[in-house]
Amino acid sequence: MILELLFNAALLIFFAYCHYYIGATMPASPPTELGAEQWPQLILRALIILIVVNIVKIYRSTPAEERSLKSLKEIKLPDLIKNKLFAGIIFILLYAFSLEFAGFLLGTFVFIIAYARLIGERRIKVLAGSSFVMTFGLYLLFARGLSIMLPRGYGILRSLALMLESI
Amino acid sequence: MGDMLLMGFQIVFTPQTFLLICAGTILGVIFGAMPGVSASMAVALAMPFAYAMSPIVAIAFLVAVYCASITGGGITAILFKIPGTPSSAPTTFDGYPLAMQGKAGKALGVSLVCSAIGGIVASIAMFLLSPQLANVALKFGPAELFAVSFLGLSVLTALDSDNLVKTLISGLIGLFLATVGMDPLMAVPRFTWGNPALLSGIEMIPIMIGMFAITEVLKQTQKPAKLADTGSGSKVKTSLLSLKEAWSIKWTIVRSSIIGTLVGILPGAGATIASFLSYTTEVKMSKTPEIFGKGAIEGVAASETANNAATGGSMVPLLALGIPGGNAAAIMMSALVLKGVQLGPLLLKTQPDYLSSVFASMIVTNIIMVIIAMAIAKVFSKILKVPYSILGPAIVLFATIGSFALQNSTGDVILMAVAGILGYAFVKFKFSSAALVLGLVLGGMTESNLRRAISLANGDVVAVLTKPITATLLTVCCVMLLYPIIKSFISSKKEKATA
């Protein structure tokens, strides 16, 4: 429950800041128009009110011990790192952020092996084989078949991608 | 009328045209099933082939690609929770739960048959009522279009009536996300924090893919014990609707066909809005709204009927007025203009063979599409036999390509990943991803039309809201918004009285 309260509090702070930001950075609109800043302000005001209502609802329906910050201390860092969900989120984020420089070929090959291993596949041959087939098969399909060039990466990875595209 | 009909089918059933329609249907279903290849992208990819054809054959071919791609989008939505096209997003709400229950074949059958019915109803409406429907569409100015988009938003309260506040927050977050980027009227940057990548706004496809597909993979990563229920390793047998089943959802099909056709006609609305509007209308109209989102065939039927009906609807302003109703229609229009065809009111009088050939090709496409899409769905469903330890990363991979291919931008992949994580938090804390997506889809249309209408009325909001069509639609919105609140109030009063 404390996590839910914190999530709502984070939303509240973010949207309150957005409301301040749009008001402070945009000029006021003429009275005959609904200006560029007024529509987002309407939405943000409604959002802030509803999030406050939601926080009050959660607070009222939660026993005092569950909404205590002490329950956060029970979360231990080593357990968090070993958690599959946490690892999965990190893998997906790393994959998304590395695509630009590592390129589709290397990034995807490593990602599939890592994620498949995380969710239970242990056979090295299956991991490497399926990753190779999916990575190179899809790259060729999109690059050659649909002229959609997936990220090439930098340096030698770019040269490899260009070579594949010229096949 | 009979002569025109005969002429249309004569054109379509010449061996060359018929083969090209079949080829277009195959291409369309495959493109549509590929995440990231939207219906308009499918038509654009098929354009080079159309250059070598005569204008009438070219439009028949492109129409086949367009209709089939919308249907193809439903296949991956049901099997992997990845909407192949944005208009298939509502199909994931009930299609994927059906697949989880081992009823993927049934969901695919409902999706294909309803797509065909929706497409056929819309093409009949287009053939019989093109000029009249086009005139109705012309009566829809910014104020009326605002009311239509608000009607779509008003069904937010129906998406999850148990968590009304959280559903409304989710919908408003979607509306907020739609405001990021250049403002639609004055071209002023909003919420960009000086980042040029945000100027073009937040794309809805990476958000949809992230919130549906990536979130699902994260859920399965956290609780692999549920893997046995997904149908992994089981055989998927695509089965068509029985007559009894079709009869039980007849009103869903009728309502969705009408909504899809009408929304398709409106410029700027299109198949995505049609499918969302139709889905949420069904939730509102249903006597058992609680089954929606948990595997209701009515949900799949509503979404797929409406998005295919919208394809027929979007051809009405294109052929009758020369106004493209959406991106795909605009690409088709450009192909025809390049070939020297002048679209507009005179086309129907001077060259009626265009209308009749489009009509005939839509009818033929929608019929052969069921057979072709069933075969392609069988190939796709074989992927379900792959163990989830391989299928999970493969889904992330398809989601990544789908997001990247949109604008060739790794920024969209990052957006998809973040949306996936946010989607997981939404599931965990019982917010509604569907409401967020609905807000994002309708946000741009709602804002730009409301602001345009107020500007045209010199700031007189009352004049905008009291126009006959607008007032009627807004009254319906109010009833739809307040109904669940009044209903829960009355039932709580009854409970108190009995206690």
C-alpha cells in the first residue's frame, strides 16, 4: 500500500509541476480563444483533484501499519536485484537505450539470450540458435523485404549491418 | 444501379484484377499483422505495384490492401497482445484473455467473420448512399467533431466502473500526453522542456505496444506459474462463428457496423476511433458489462466490425467529395491523382465505374479475406507453440521493431519501454491502460476541434455547445457519463434500505 501511495504522490508532484510549468512558460491567450495553455491546464487541474481524491481514498482504506514508511525498509537491495521482474525491467531498458550505438544485430542477439535465460531457458544451443535466427532473420526481412532499416550501430557493427543489407 | 453493380463485378472478376485483389489481400493481412506496419504504411508499401496498373485496377488493389491490413492487425492483437494496427488495440482487451483461456481459435474466428461483415455493410452503405452520406459528413464542423470525440471520451466511466477514480485519472493522463509537442493551432511547443524530439508529440503506437505487449511480458516474467494458461504449446484451431453464436451477437455487429461506417466518413476520425467508440458503446449497452476485458466475444466483435466498417466509410468522402478521410485514403488519392484521375463530386457522374469497382473489390476482398486471413492466422498461431522463455523475448523484439519502424527512431523504442514499465505499475495499482490509450487517441481530435470551434464563434462557448448536432451528442455524453454514478448511488441506497 505504501508503494501505491508513493506512486500517486509522484504523479501528483509531476502533474502539479507541469501545471506550474505551462502557466509560467506560455503567454496568456486572448479572451476570444481557448489558448494553447488553457486546454492542458484544464486537464491538469482535473488530474490533480482526482489524484488527491485517490490518495485520500487509499489512505483511509489502509491500516496504519501498512502505510508506514517502515514497510519500505523491509525491501532489501540484494533481494531486489535477484527479483526477476526487476532484472526484466533493467534488461528491457538497457536494450532500448543501447539500440542506437550497439545496433539491432548485437543488441537483439544479446538481449534475447539474456531475457530467455532469465525466464527459464537454460540450454545454450537453444539460446544461441533461436537468438541468431530471430535477429538475423528479422533484420534481413525488414531491411531487404520492406526497406525498413533497423538501427545499424556504430563502427564495425555498422559495417556488418551494411554488408547484410547488400546481400 | 443494377448496371453499375454488374459493371463493378465485371471489372473485379477479370482474371488479372481478381488475382491482384487476392495478392493485395495477402499482402494486406501480412502487413497488418506486423507490429509497426499500420494500414496507411501497408497502402504506402503497396503503392509502387499500383503505379504499373490502370487506375481502376490500382484502386481495387489498394482497397484490398487497406481492408485486409485492418483485419490482419487483429491477429497479433489476439495472439500476442500486440496490436498490429492502432485500430486493433481494443481487440487486445478481450481477444488476448480469450487466447489465455485457450480460445485463441474462437477469438480469431469471431474477429475475421466480424471484420468481413463490417467491411461488407460499410461498402453497401458506401455504394447506395455515398452522396447523401458525404453531405451528412459536410454538416460536421469542428463543434460537431468535438462532440463526437467527447462522446468517445464519455465512455471512460464504462471501462472499469469498479475503479472509477483511477480510470478517470488514467484517461486524463492519456489526454495530457496528447498535449505534448507542438500545439495543433498556434504551433507553440508544449511540455517539450527544450527537447526537439518531443516537438512532434508522443506517438500513440509505441505507447500502445508498450502498455499492452511489454507489460504482459513483464507480468509473465514476474509470475511464470501462469504460463500454463496461455496456451503455449497447445494447438490453436481457428474456427468460424456458428450461426447460433453469430445470432447471439447480432446487435453488436449491427451497432458496430453503423458506428464504424459513420465514424469512418468523418474526416480525421478513422478506424482507431471507430473501434474504441464501438467497444465502449458495447460495454455501456451490455447487460453483463463485467465480462468485458475478461474474454467477451462481443468485445472482439465490436472492435473488429467497427474498424473494418470504417474502411468503407473512409472511401465515401474520398470518392464523393475528393476529401480523404484518413492517411490511407490520402495515399490512395495521391496514387489516383498521379494517374490523372480527378476525384470529387463529378467523378460519380462522369465515371461511375470507379465507385462500382471500389464497391465490388471491397465485397470480394472481405469475402476472400476470411479464407486468406484464416490461413495466415494458422501460421502465426504456430508461434504460440514456442515455449514462453523464447516467445517472451520474441514479443519484446517484435514490439521493438514495431515502435522503431514508425519513424526510424530509437526514441520511440525508449518510449515503448517506459510505457511498458508504466503499464506494469498501472496493472499493479489497478489503473486502466485502456483508458490511458483512449485518452491519447482522442486527445488531439478533442482539443483541436474544440479550440477551432471556439475560435470560429469568437470565444462564445455557449454558441458552440448549443448547435443542434453538438447539443444532442453532448446530452448523450452526459447521460453516459452520469449513468454509472447514478446506478451505483441507487444500488447503494437499495442496499441500505434492505439492511
